[in-house]
Amino acid sequence: MVKPLNFFYALTAYAYGIIILNNPLRYRKDMIPGSHGMSYLPTDIQAQFGGDSPRGTFSDLVGAFPTHLIKTVIVSFNIDCSSSIMDYYHTRFDVSIGTLLSMIPEMADYYKLTTGRNSRCFPLQIVSANEPRSLTWEFQIGNGEIRPSSEALERSFRDFPRSERNGKSIVRVPAAHTSLLKTCLYTDLRGSLWFIENPFHPIILPEIAIHFLITSMFSNIMRYRPDEWGSVLLNEVSSGISLLTRHYFSSFQRKFLLLVLRSVSRYVRYAM
């Protein structure tokens, strides 16, 4: 019953550590503003962040990722997110739990099953493009049946050549230019990469920030709408909503500490 609140408090505590270790503007806990850095809108059941919202834990957590490490057995590079952090303070977003859940790789199949819509997550493989004159990475996005929209690809891979092959979207990026990408890439529990159709472009939120928003919203529903929260847990509202909620917390419970470790080191841990 109280799992959302426990997870949110735990995630907030670890966020302080991530901020102190990574954020160039904060190096002591007493330098972090007391605000959550985001707001819960109870009428619309949405989270609000960015723009002129009060600064706090969430905004400092976003600022703790001036670069985004992409690492697999084959490839390793950093995406420069400095412009994303600056853009964060110029645009305010209102977002629902459904949109946030559609951005979690472990939720992709369950999101499709319960809503009938494709999630925003697409399997991604990065391989060598066998260019003779320079090291080039080939981004293979999709599973052969579904792939992201051309608009999402244009925003994420502007100025890089794109094509289609075997039902997948193919993008070629010279290794020397990978830091210029404006794309949102997450790593799942098993260490596999996923391309995310980013609803917050040009802001690139680290995955742990998405979980911060989700657990905050669920904890607010639990505290201020206990009857509705109880109905979800008892499967009295919708079997789809109950299934999605239970699977999210099951996945997050397994991934939580992996996310923390990935956020404070260059090692990409994964579950067997």
C-alpha cells in the first residue's frame, strides 16, 4: 500500500548523493534547495517541471547529467547535454503518468498490452558501419515491425543520413560527432539499449529523473487519494491500470539500485 512513498523517499535520498557527486553547482547537501523542484497537479493528475518552476531536487538532478554516457560491450561515448540543461529553464512541461510510463523500456510490452498503443521505446543496436576512412556507428532502431516516427528521428538525428532496412530505421553517425546527438537513449535491466521518442525535446531527461516524476506522482495519489489508490491495488478500477502499476513497481524495485550505480560511475551494471 505505501510502496510509492517508500520508493519516492528512497529515490530522493539517493538523488542528493547523485547531485553532490555530479552536479557542478552543488557539492554539499545544504546547497540543495528544499523544494522538490517539480510540482504535482492533483486536478489533472500530472507532474509539472521546467521553465520558471522553483528549483530543487528534481531540477538539480537533471543538472547532474551534463553528459549522458552510452556504453555497451562494443561502443562507448558521451552525449553533450549542456544545451538540454539550459533549455530546461526556458520551457515548462505538464506530463501524465501514462506518458512517463511509455518511456520506460521495461514497460514497453505491458504498455502496449494495457493501452493498445505502442510505447515510446524502441530496441536499439549500435554496430560498426564498416566505413573505410573513419569510425562510424550505425544506429539500428526498431524490431522489424515497429519503428519510431520520422519526426522523432529528425529531431534526434538532425543532419545525419537515415535509411530503412529490414523494417528498422538506420542512422549513420561518425564516432567523432556522437557528442552532438540530441537523442534520448536508455539502458534496460539486461544492459540493452533503447531509443526513446522524446516528448520533451530538446530537453533530454536522464532515466532516473523519469522515475523521480513517476514515484512522486504515485506517492501523491497514495497520500491524497487513498480510496482510488486502494481500488487500483484491489483491481477494482481497471485490470489494465492495475497490471501496469504492479509491473512498474516490480520492475523499478529491481532496477532502482542499478540506476543509482550507473548514475555515479562509468560502469553500466545490468541484471542477469
